[in-house]
Amino acid sequence: GAPQLNNPKLFRQQCYIDGAWLDADSGKVKEVTNPATGELLGTIPDMGADETRRAIEAANRALPAWRAKTAKERSNILRRWFDLMMAQQDDLGLLLTLEQGKPLAEAKGEIAYGASFIEWFAEEAKRIYGDVIPQHQGDKRIVVVKQPVGVVGAITPWNFPNAMITRKAGPALAAGCTIVIKPATQTPYSALAMAELAEQAGIPAGVFNVVTGSAKGIGGEMTSNPIVRKITFTGSTEVGKLLMEQSASTVKKVSMELGGNAPFLVFDDADLDAAVEGAMMSKFRNTGQTCVCANRILVQSGVYDAFAEKLAAKVKELKVGNGLEEGVSQGPLIDEAAVEKVKEHISDAVSKGAQVAIGGAPDAKGGTFFQPTVLTGVTTEMKVTKEETFGPVAPLFRFETEEQGIAMANDTEFGLASYFYARDVGRIWRVGEGLESGIVGINTGIISTEVAPFGGVKESGVGREGSKYGIDDFLEIKYMCMGL
Ligand code: ADP
């Protein structure tokens, strides 16, 4: 049934366009279910290209006044938005668990993480500096200014229903852009709650819009409408490529946070207990459903057996269940298709000689619950090598030398996050520099923070989010050459 919130206004079943709460033109809706119970949570408007066009036009009308505000004025409004989020962290966390499934403590953690991007970019808004360049001719002067790119279209995934909204909207609004967002259909309520709070924070009508419904209809309009100057997307590489193609006809700027295939290397000189702890956090956070989750655990021969044993023992302690239950660390997978992929990766590995150290099957709770799994004896012929599992499966590969470990780690078209555990300082530099990824976790399994640049190389994406670099993706550089 409907969520029981302290502030019921945070549960919105309409879209937010130009400061108004609206249904689809057709009156049609889509249903949203709780992945832990299969129960209906509510509905959302099934909007398409027409409603999206109107949202884009509203964002365009709101743009001149929003970008003309001083940075401090925008900053103060964003700060209010941040404060409202933190004041309602419990409600927002509950809503997130109900639509996404992650354990409540993790969901509240995501709200704090999501809010941190609004706070950070409220601060960064005031530090968008230009430049004066020494002239190339005596009678000229050269000044560089930075300006907002304009109307932004954002498309976000279901695994971080709150933080993927704020990581895009925070820098966009701070820079002076206006935005139209399409959240994932599985998890729209966290995004709609952010619209409610945006209104309360005093974000003017048209500056922040949320449109739900047809991915093709909404995405098609966003990528083809010439008013939209930038597309920012987090999701699969497959859809990212499609959006880049579609955006090419009007030469939009694009930021793409796409799939990963993160290697997690454990070297002979690693602190093994720390490596196990890091692997647990990197692999099993959000039930393995993050794009920076360790997908391949590569262990050097000398410590392979010991590491496998310690990891399996820790995995045994994980509690699977409804994220609202006390002590649960592993919620359900998002849907049946996710379960099928996990099953397929396990059966493919086992058929080619891998062993199941623990887990390996759907959980007795039924639904989309799955046993946290460790596979040993995994080799590079198996599917888990090439594809992101996006589930609670830790496949353990063996390597001999440092060079071989790095080569195996880099043998993928992806390059978002990688991790390694080692103590030798020379090795730490060599491996850190040698890994082909935008993010490297060294002796840590947790790398996400608003203060550091998040993003990938190779087919994992374009652009960076968070940090002092994250606002650049929403700014254009203009150079003014003045004759005296
Ligand atoms: P995931 O595997 O995380 O669901 P997707 O790339 O399929 O990744 O989805 C991420 C987001 O992209 C979701 O909001 C989804 O609705 C949207 N999406 C999927 N297909 C398209 C498309 N053809 N055009 C625009 N958006 C799309």
C-alpha cells in the first residue's frame, strides 16, 4: 500500500512541470511496485514527447531569470533545498527503500550522500571563476568567462533514486542551468519528492522539472529538441550509446556515467582482513547493484585460498530480507530480469568449471531475493569476465604476477572503478597508474564522495560528476577578445 510518511506531501504521484503537479495528457499511468513484497506502491503519469516538450519550453522560459541571479542567490536557495532534505532524511529514506529495496540504513545513507551534492554545489556556485589571459597583441585584451550551458535534460537509473538526481541537478542549478529530469520508472518517487522539496526551497517554477513515463518518448524529445543544450545520463552503456547517437544531430554536450566491470585485485602483500572487508563493501553494497561494485575479484596465487575462505565466512553472515527489517544488509534485486542475469552468470561459470563456495541460488524468501554468492576457480572464458553481473555474486579469479593482474584487470571495454589491496609502495604506484579506470580505490572498497570526481574512461563514459570538476560539465567557456 501507500507509504506511511511523517510528511505525506513527499509522496507525489504526479509530475512536476513548470511549478505545477500534472497528469499525463492521456490520463494514462504506470504502476510502481515494492521489489521486496511485489505490492503496488502507487502510480505515476505515463507521459511522452508532448509533455516533455512543454517541460523543456518551461525550462527555457525560466532560464534567463535563473542564470541572471547572483551565484550567492542561487547558492542560498540550494542550501535551503539541502536543509529540507536532511530534515526529512527519515521519510526520504523510507520512500527510497519502499521503491528500490535497499536496507533502510543504506537508504538514509543515500539521502545524506544525495544531499551532499546539493550542499557542495551550493558552495561551488560561488567559485565559478573566469580568467584574464596575457594579450597576444599590444592593443588587445583577452577575458575568459564561464556561462551556464542552458537547458539540461537528465535521465537517471533506479539503483540510486535520490543521489543520481542531486548529482546532476546540484551542479546544473548551481551553474545557472535549468533542468528536465526523467527518473527511472521503477523508482520515480524519490525524484518527485525532490520536486516537492524544490518548491518548498523556493526554486522558481520551470527551473527543476520531473517527467515520468515512456523512456523512448521522453528520451527522444530530450535528445532531439534543439532547446536542450546538454544531456546528462547515468545508466547502461547500451542506452548511453543510443542517447549519444540521438544527441549528435543537434550537437549537444553529453555527460555519460555508464556501465562498469570493476576489477578488485588482492596482491600477496595485502592486509587480507582489510581486503576482505573492502571486497564485502564494494561487492555487496546495494546487493551488488551499483556501477562501481567489484565485478571481478582477482586474487594473487599466494593468498587465493586464504582470501576465498575468509570472504566466504563473511558472506555467510549477510542477512537477506526486506530492507525495512532490522539487521538486513541484502535487499531484493530490482526485478525478475535481474535475477535471471545473476542465475545465468552463475550457471555459465559452474558449467565451465567454477565452484560455488557459498550461495549460488535464489533465496528461500522467494520473490527477487538471492543468496549472496562466492564463486571460486573462475576463469576468463566465463560470462562474468565480460559482463556486469549487477547482483550479489563474487567471482574469484587467480593471477600469478603483478603484470598479469594488471593486464587481466584492464582486459575489458569498461573503465569506471577499480580497486586493489597491496602494501608495497612501489607496487601501489605502478598498479594505481596502470589501471585503466576513472576511479581507483587503493586499500579501500568505498570511493563515492561529493568532494571527488566520479566518472569513467573507455566505454564507461564521458565527463565527471561531483568535486570542483563536476560543475565544468554544465558550463561553457566564452573568450572575449577586446580591441582597445
Ligand atoms: P538500467 O540497466 O540501470 O535500468 P538503463 O540504461 O536501461 O539502465 O536505464 C537507465 C535510464 O534510462 C532509465 O531511466 C530508463 O528508463 C532510461 N532509458 C532506457 N531506455 C531509454 C531510451 N531508449 N531512451 C531514453 N532513456 C531510456
